[in-house]
Amino acid sequence: MPVLNDEVPDDGDFDAGRRRGEFDDITPEDFIHGSNHSNPPGWLGPADISRARRQIPIAYVEIVPVRTDDMGRVSQVGSLLHVSDDGSIERTLITGRVLFHETLREAIARNIAKDLGDIALPMLPQNLQPFTVAEFFPTPGLSEFYDPRQHAIALCYVVPIAGDCKPQDETLDVEWVDPRGDVMETFIGQMVNGHGKIVRQALAWLGV
Amino acid sequence: MPVLNDEVPDDGDFDAGRRRGEFDDITPEDFIHGSNHSNPPGWLGPADISRARRQIPIAYVEIVPVRTDDMGRVSQVGSLLHVSDDGSIERTLITGRVLFHETLREAIARNIAKDLGDIALPMLPQNLQPFTVAEFFPTPGLSEFYDPRQHAIALCYVVPIAGDCKPQDETLDVEWVDPRGDVMETFIGQMVNGHGKIVRQALAWLGV
Amino acid sequence: MPVLNDEVPDDGDFDAGRRRGEFDDITPEDFIHGSNHSNPPGWLGPADISRARRQIPIAYVEIVPVRTDDMGRVSQVGSLLHVSDDGSIERTLITGRVLFHETLREAIARNIAKDLGDIALPMLPQNLQPFTVAEFFPTPGLSEFYDPRQHAIALCYVVPIAGDCKPQDETLDVEWVDPRGDVMETFIGQMVNGHGKIVRQALAWLGV
Amino acid sequence: MPVLNDEVPDDGDFDAGRRRGEFDDITPEDFIHGSNHSNPPGWLGPADISRARRQIPIAYVEIVPVRTDDMGRVSQVGSLLHVSDDGSIERTLITGRVLFHETLREAIARNIAKDLGDIALPMLPQNLQPFTVAEFFPTPGLSEFYDPRQHAIALCYVVPIAGDCKPQDETLDVEWVDPRGDVMETFIGQMVNGHGKIVRQALAWLGV
């Protein structure tokens, strides 16, 4: 089921290369040992993140990647084809939770690198005012944003990508489309749980 | 030490009327019983909130209350005199964490009612784009915003107050001053850990 | 032809009660005399406004009137039925140019009063950052915003209306609809020259 | 007297290379001939621009140029040393009016090129929502923004500059300073008529 991406390990991490389903068997003790194997600071083991998700809202960043022309106008909007936990393929944006002691800028840069690779050259925003805040609830129908795992508060940013994209990990492909074309509408329709609505809000904010 | 207000019980709660220091002795078992005494949904006991604060960023709302004239111009800015955990008096804004399954609007309304009472008549924002996002870290000097208890991500809003204010609980008084006067500068200087900076950012955003 | 409203006189003005077509015969000399009859300061006669419209961009405010609930959520969006210069009926927003020596707040308040009457009780924005800026050009197809008379730069605001509306002058009626309903979509389709797009951008910005 | 820059010709224009004072003797007839000499479209002769300035608000863009680091944080803020009409030297931002039939993006790009040269590589904003709108009035004291020549409505943007700056025309130098340092404060103090306030608002919006 397509939801906010989360806890995807980076290359070299304790759990890099494992399928996400394998996390289910990791005990807190494993995780403590795992922390000796270079998990990123702030990364939580499955017991801790599961408990937190039942207790408090989880802070997220959600990024709409765009290509711009010389005049700053958005010429293309990117979306990801992503392998979800159950093995199905979903269309998503770039999302991830903010880790303990991580700044929003670091979270934005880390999550872009996680999905688009290290030479994407994102042009991070000068100010951190999000264009919108999306509230995901674990109860279907409570709002237009739904995440079965958690209550998430996602700060949403548009980030121009100036470099080359090399999809990473569970991200199979990055597809760029003209925001004024028919394919954009099709792609928005393929994004579930409210992520398509975030693209629409981004396009309206951009004046497209 | 003046920090982000948190977990202040409402009237009728299990722990209403207790000093905050008393929370220290409450065990998780007490809290479980306490939950039979109408704590708000999403409210966490001391063990759970303490653990969460060491593990993940905590989502907050922070509100700059203002009075406006007929033309929408800000005529006065409010600040609170608040009894801190150690019994000292601090000058603060209205802050509080977002509870599990609570919307941002509910969190804003609840925290205003907690500090200003039920007839303050806040005019909540039509859109949830915060004027700034303040990142509080538990490490002094890491950023201009400091909170010894936690990593907090505070969405900051300006909210006009149209009604009467009746300070509640630990809030001793609400003081309104002309944002263009000398007293405003003095009050900003009295707010520590970055809250004064949030007022300055609000005033700049308001064009004052 | 439905365009940005402009130069609509207030009650008591020299030209109040006249149909707009009658302006065509007013000479600059009439206007000079007219200025003794309480035209608003900054109001221009037809020769001057026509010349200005061929020479420089004209600054406008454009207002999306809304009704909000206790939590600040938009419950209804207003649109106007307006008699255009050629006598046809058009659906519009509240628009008007900023007069010489008039502040943006005054222009917003004046144009709301012109269309909705004096007891509409608009809640003017605390800060003047528009949710978008719409650029109208006199050349069809140059942008999504078109105004045959002029190049206009419209600062766009959402303004909650708390009072009663009494349509004035050329405004025949104000109609309020649920922004989530089908009628909203119909009304947006009825607004030409880009005004419907401004409503869509407002709704996206509001998170509706 | 330091005011909003305006009507500075580009290289190759009819009046390029002339001191601005020379414009005073140009008659409308000269200007009509001048229009055969490649003045930019929308450029007005002295009689027309003078009349417009006495009749309606003039639309401006005002740009705070910045340098950013890899994370999008502002590392430096630029200001210009500019020769004013009376030959004195003033510290300013990049400002200019929006010409007839010119888009805001074109006006931003043209005015940056005018002051910083053609290889400044400005990163224009993806959306045109200004961080603030400054209202300049010709009456001293009416607002914090003053322009003796006109009523100007300035849409204010922060624009990162990625390339090299080659000051042009009346611009003698571009000076870059750390926004957190003492020199920033000195420079802000040197900007008159409200431009220093615009820098302060930009810094607050940027979270500096």
C-alpha cells in the first residue's frame, strides 16, 4: 500500500540491501548492535519507531522535484516509481521523516540524495516556509491525506533539480513531465493517499 | 528554565491543579489509571513523552497573539507571563505540542484556550502555511532555538484575538504592547531560547 | 466583455448612478468640474486612465471573498454577478485598481465595500503578502490572464467576510457556494479571462 | 536623493551613455524619434513618465541579491553603490519599474542584468509570491517607505546570484557581506527611504 516512505537505509548502513520486510524480525537488541554498524544518527529500530507512530505525530518533509528554465519557470515535474513494502509499484514524491537532531535542510537534502542520487544538485530553498503542510492520519477518511502507519505532519517544498538523477534503493525510476500536459494529469491520478493533491497544490502555488 | 510549554493539563484532567513538578513522581501505572480520569486523547505519560523526546523530533505549534484594527493592521502584540517548572517567571508565547490524531487547527485552538481562556475568540488562519518554522535543538548553540528537553519543530502562526483573555493554569498574565514601541523591544529581550526571535520574524512578516 | 472592474464610482460621486457607458462622453474638462463633486482622490478621468492604460502596468487588488467556520476553515466561497460594460452579465471576483496615494489596505477595503456594501465586515489580512500575483495582458494568449483594456498586475488576497452583504452598483448579486461541491466547479467555469484560475489557486493555497 | 532607480537605459539605447540629468531637456518629440533608436519597448519619455507618476501608482520590482551555500542557506547579502541623480553616492538594492507588456520575471531579470551584468546567473524564483510588498509614497512620513517622485508599489524578491557580477551603468560596485555580521547592520543603516527595512524583512523571512 503506497504510503510515506520511511526508514529506508542508505548505502553502507547496517540494513542496506535488505528488503524492508526483513526489518520485521529485527529486535531492539539487534538494533542496539546495529547501531555499531553505522545506521544514521537518529535512525530508530522497528520497536521504537512503531511505538512512536502509535503515540505522537511524526515530522516529515515532502518534496516536489522540478526542472526550471532560465527564467525560473517550472518546465517539468518529477515523480518516482517506487517499490512499496508489499512489492507493488507505486508513483510517489520524495518523502521521509525528519530524524532526531537533524535539521529540515539536512532532511530535505538526505531524502533527495536517497531517491535521486548524489549528483542531482538540488537547489534547496532559501527560506523554510513550506508551500503547504499536509496532515496524514491513520484513519481513512479523516482527511484527504491518509497513512495507515501513522499520524504524519509533512512540510512540503518545491525543489529545482539542476543535475543528473540516478535512482537509488527502492526507487526504480524518476519520470519528468510537462506540468501543463495530459501526462501530468495521469500521473497525479496515479498518486494515492493524498500525494497527488500535494502536486496540485504545488502547481497552483507555482502559478502553472 | 523557560522552554516550550508542554503537557499542561486542562481543567478536569487527572492532574489538573497539581504543580508541574509533581509530574516527576507519576509512574506509567499512575498514568494508565489517569487515563480513566479524562486526560485528553493523545496526552502521554511522563515515561512515554520522555522517551519520545530522546528519539524523534516533536511537532509543535507556536502562536504570536495579536490585536488588529479595522484595517487588519496589528495594533498590539501579546506575550505571556508564565510560571516555569522551577517556579521562576518567564515571558513566552503560546506554544504546545501537537497531540496524536489532533489536527494543527485543533492544536492551535486548544493551546490558545489553555493560555487565554475560552472566550478569547481567536481568528484562526484560513491557510496553514506557517510564517516560519523554528527548529529547537537540545544542544545549546546548535541553532538560535534551544530547548533542553527535546528536538522540537515548531510551526509558527500569527493569530488575531478578538475576545477577552482570562489567563489559565500556569499563565499568570497576558500583556499587550504596541509593536512599534520601546516596551516591545524590552519584552522581546525577555524572551529566551529563541522565542524573541520568533516575535521579530512575525513583526517583519507583518511589515511592522 | 468581462474584465477587471475599474473606476466604478461610489455613492455620492459625480457619476454615481450613471451607467458606465456614459463615461465615454465625459471630457477631461467635465472631469475637472467633476472633481468638485467628490470623486475619490486618485480617481482619473477617461482620457487620463485611457492613456495610462496604453503606457504602463496598472496596479490592482483582486479579492476572493470567503466565509469561514470557527476553526478558520473556509466553508463558502463568494462570487459576484456583475453587469459588464456591454450590458451582459458576468461572474467575477472583487477587483479594482489601486488609486494614487491609496494604500493596498484601503484599496482592498474600498473595493469590498463597493461590491458588498458597508456592513460586510471584511477581516483584512494582517500581512500584505498576496497568495499570488496575476499578470493580465491586453494581448490574448500571451498569458492565462487577459484584459483587453490594459496590462494589469493584480495582487490577490483571500478575505473572510463576517457580516451581511448588500450588493452595490453594477453588482447584482453575491453567491456563496461550498468550495468542495459541484457548483463551485460550475462557477469557476463561468469566470473568464483567468479569474477562475485565481479561484483555483486560492483553493489550493487554502488546502481545500 | 536616493530613490527607486528608474528608466536607466540599457547599452545601445537612444540615451545610453548620457547622464540622467540630460534627460531633462528631452522633449516628447525627441522621444518619439528616440523610439526609432531601440529604446526598450515600454520605456517612456520624461513627459509621459512624469505625468504617470503624478496620476497612478507605479509597479516596481525590488530584489535583494544573495549568495547561498550548498544547503540553500544565505551566506552573503549584496547591496549596490549607486550614483544618484544629483551625483552623490547611495547604497541601494536592485530596483526598477515594470514596463508596459513586460512580465514580472522579465522585469526581475532585466533589472538584475542592468546592475550586475549579463553573467550574474540569477536563480529566479519558481513562484512569484513576493516575500513582502513595499508601498512608497511621495509624502514624507506617510509610511516607512518614501519616494519623492512617485507612489510606487514594489514587489520584493530574494534572488540568489550564482555567477560573476560586473557592475553596469550608474552602479559603481556590488558589495557582499555576511548577513550575521556587523557590516550588514552598517549597510542597512546606510540605505535610506525604507530600503534598509526591506533588507531586514528579507533577513527575517530567510530566518537569519
